[in-house]
Amino acid sequence: KFDLNGAGVSEANLLLSPVSAFANGGIQLISPGSVGPASAFAWLRQGINVGTGFQADFTFVLEEGENHEGFAVVLQNRPDRLENLPISFGSNLGFRFITHSIAIVVDTCADRDTGSCSEQTIRIHHPDNLGDENSARDATRRRFSSIHRSLKLRNEPHTLRIEYIYIDNPFKTYLEVYLDNSLFLRMDDFNIEDVLGARSAFFGFTSSVGDATGAITISDLLIRDVTVSSRNTEALSLDGPVSVPADGESKAEFKVRTRDRCNNVIQFGGVNQMKAIFIEELPPLGAGRLLKQDQRTYANNSLVPAQIVAPIIDNEDGSYSAILQTETVAGFSLYICFGEGCDIIVTLNDAGVGAAGLQAADVTFNDAALNQFSQKIENAAQATFVSVRPTASPTTFTPTEPEDDSLIFYAAIGGGGSFLFLVITALFLMRQRRKWQRDKAFIEQGRLYNLDKEMTYDKADEYGVVGRQLMSTRAEINREKAMTLKAPRNLEIANLKDENAALQEEVRAKKRTNQQGSTMPRAPRPTDPIARTKNRREFAVSRSFVG
């Protein structure tokens, strides 16, 4: 059987691996026929108070003729407790990577590196620093001792005892391990709280499964620690009155903390021996409209005080809370007790005051509670009136931002101004384009004019002769224009214009040649081919033009 401080342990109190089982009042840490690799474990869900000392006794059996890696007894206080447990196989025996832990290892294959599995040892492992991971390696080994006889003969049972002694004055601690009633290991001046980081821990067995690992059975587990002392329980946050809305949902919390027989704080839950009840108080004389006569009643004109049995919350840190939730607008006194078998007894008697038939509560604690923790807190809580809430609409209302008229106005002004600017810009660019097109039409004529106006008519220049001819031709043209009324001469005027254009082009060519430093060609003679054009009139050249 399994026993924790006199209370039986059932399968519901255990966290078992897939290869483990609870059978015949014991644990099959590795069930027969299990195939690995796999990690085996069995943890008690209830923490134990190890900081002030504890003792654990159990019996184990290794199946005869099978391969066994061994097993470990592990005490751990991981931040995740029994959640997300790490997994390890082989020589790690299932406890590698567990932080805030100490492992007492029974290794039945200590020489597994050679493959013989004939050497057996008992070892104690824990990491150097708080929070580091534990392992089966030499770096975490603190004590070890060889076992000189086989633990795997004839399926015989073996006993193991782990005992941690804590002496407060003078301070002294030590850890001892007994195999079959013989002391194998002892660690002096070992403070388990330095390794676990707390005075409480979870107790469990771990192992590993190979390809063909024999079954391991644990039975007759008996654990004794320094238990919770009900008389040392202390009240926390019990100073009233605590105000709470009387809406049936809001909570007022009243907490107590447990301690052990050495008056050390308990740091784990699971020992919920607390009871609490809230009793409605009679309103004070003169409250409300009762100013001149004592016609007091309880809430809602009741003649009987409301009694609310408080639900108890296990905070899993050694503290427990009584909760008040009510829709009754009134003041309440709290009656609370803690301890095994404690109870609160309420009887109603004639109040002797107030309205006719008004009852008052008489509260007592049973005999067991008188030897444990019990307390009355008058005016502990005041449930206050809550205004009626409006009926909720079936349609969910989604609030929207109100429209800002000024924002729309400013946006319109900005948009209009931008449009006007674009229109003005477009008109300006159109005007500039038209001007450019007009100027473009005169670019070529302007270039020709610039060549003409820079010409100098020097008699020494050969092209000066042509220039004088050009001037003479222009004068003739002007004369002909004056006689435009005479139709027969229109054709002659046109011919003169053509001749004038040809002469202008010849002057420009000679000017370009002169500017380039080239030898000037001779001036065209009247008889030259360049001067003979169709329908061209030839003029005699004065001798004065010839150099």
C-alpha cells in the first residue's frame, strides 16, 4: 500500500508515464513487456514538506533474469512543477534535465559502457547551482557506494529508506540512505532547501526503458514529513470591513496561511481543512428610515439573517482563501476554522430587539476546532448597493466617430484651391507653348537675317561685288513693287525676287568661306552658269565695280 502521513494514496493521487501502471496497491514503474526507448516516471501529485525533515520507506523488486538500468528517487521543485516534464533515456534514468532537484539513484548497470552490467551502485546527484539541470554524470555526483550483491536474484524484494534530518538548535542537517536496513550513504551539513529553492517538493520515481527492459515494481511506500499544524495557522488579510459590490459576481477574499509543527511556513497546497461561513449582521439602530423606534429587520425585510457558506480556494502555496459573493446588501461577520474535523455550528434564537419575531445567529465551533485554528471576524465585509443596469440590446452597438463639419469645410477649400492652381498652371503653359511655336517659325529667317546684317561691303572683297548687285536688285524690286498696278510686270517682279534670294545665298556662302579661312572663289561672271537661270534677267555691271 501507499501511505502519505497516514492517508492512503490511490491512482488518482499519482501522475504516471505511459509505460507505468498502478496495480495491486503498488506501482509498476516499468510494466512487463514495455519496449523503449522511453522514460518512465511516477509522481505524487501532492507536495510534501521536506525542508524541516522527512522520511520515505518503500520496497522494490527487479524482475529476475532481465536487463535493468535501475531507477531513481527524485525530489524536485521545478517552476513548472509536474507540467512539461523533461524526457531522458538510458543511463540518465529519466531524471536528466530536471532542475531544482536531488536524485537518489539505484544504478544496476553502472558499468554499462563495457556491456557487462555487473556493477551496481547507490549515488546522490544534485547540480552545483540552484536552477541548474540535474543528470547522472559525475559532475553532479555527491556521494556513491558500491553494492556487492546482486539486486536481481529470485525476484526478491529489497527495502530502501531515505531520511533527511533537520535540527534547528544547534543547526545541523544530514541526509541518509539505507538499503535493506544497512546505511550506505550519508551527507552531513546538507541543506536541502539550498538545492530545491524551497521547503517543499514533489516526490517521485524515474527510470528508463531500453529494447528489452525488465519490470520494476514499487510497493509499501510510506512517507512521513513534518505535517501542517492547525494550531499554528495564521490569519492573513482578515482586517475588515472589506467592501464588495452586491452584484453576485464581485468577490471579497479572506486568506489564512498554514505552518508546520516547527512553525515553518508551508509552501504547498493540498491540505484543505478550512471552513468558513458569512453571517448577516443586524443593521444598526436608526439606520435608514428607522430613526425613532427599534423596528429593525435584515435585508429585504427578512426576520432571519442571511447565511453564506464560503467556497474555499487552495492557492497551492500553503495559503487558503474564503470567498464572499452575494446580492444581499448588508454587513457580514466571518466565522472561520482550519484543521481536520473542524466545523462551524449556527443556531437561530430570538434577537430580543427589533421587529417582532426577529432572529439572531448564535455561532459556535465544535470540539475539534477548539483545539485548532478558529476565529470570528466581526464586520468583516460590507456588500454595497449596485445601481440597476440597463437592459442590454440584442444588437451590438459599434460606436462611430462623429462627423466633423469643419473638417469637411477645410477639405473642400483645400481641394478647390488645388484645382484653381492647376487650371492657372495649365493656361500659363499653353500660352508659353503658343509663343514658342510662333518663335520657332521665325528662327530660320532670323538666322538668315543675322548673316545679312553682319555683312560688310568692301570693294576689296570679291563678294562685295555681289553685295552691291544684291542692293541694286533690292532697289529694283522696290521700284517694281511701286508699279504693281501694271499686270504685265508681275512676272518680272517674281523673277527679281528669285534672283535676289539666289544672290543672298551666294553672299552667305562666301561669308562662311571667308570665316573659315578658305580661299575665296572668284566672283561669278554674268556669263557664268550660276548666273544663268531660267527666266532670269541679267543686268550690266558697271566698270566701276571692277577692281
